[in-house]
Amino acid sequence: MSETRTVVEEFYRRVGSGDIERLGELFAERIDWDIYGAEEVPWTGRRSTRAEAVAFFAALPDHLRLENFTVERILADGADAVALGRMSHVVKATGRTFASPFAFHLTVEDGKITRYVTFEDSLALARAFALV
């Protein structure tokens, strides 16, 4: 098993168990992070540090109630991995459901995540926030 796959699997294990404090151990100090979407959605945008990544995961429960998050497959090739799956959340501010397939692109270098880019249905997310 590759180091990349091992780190990514551990990342999703910690996310799934709510182990946010230890999640930071998996990120490099500097990261290339981007979550595309409407600026009004609190967690979209760029981040560049481990602390910002941890703050992202710590703040999500303030905005969303998890209904389902399923990683169906992890594809790893060298330093890069893509996690494919489905998710569903309720936006607390509106009570609307946001459901989407996803692809997360992670890069692992020297045992740390250095890149995290999210591909999800950003229009459905904006609609759940009543922005569109």
C-alpha cells in the first residue's frame, strides 16, 4: 500500500470519527487548499496553512448537520489521490438539504497532505444556502 493511500485513508478515518484535533497532524504546515463555490458560503475559498485546514473542519458542524458522507473509492497514483463518493448535509441556517457526489484531490508529500481541492455541486450548495 502506498504512503499516499495510507495517509488519505487515515485522513478519512479521522474525519469520520470526529478526531479534528489529530486531523491537523496529517497536514503540512503550508498547503494548497481550495474549495470552489459562492463567496457567501462560509467555508469556500482558499486556505494555505495547517491551522486554517483544522479550523475548516472544526467549523463545519456550526453550519451543517451531516446526513451521509460515504467515500466509495480512493484512487492513488504517486503523491496524488482522489477520493470519490457521495454526501448529504442539512444547512442549519435554512433547513435545506445539500446532496452531491464529490471528488477530493489530495496530494501527499513526505507523509503530509500538501494539497486539498474539492469538487462538488457548488450550485446545489448555493441553493441550499438560499443564495440562488
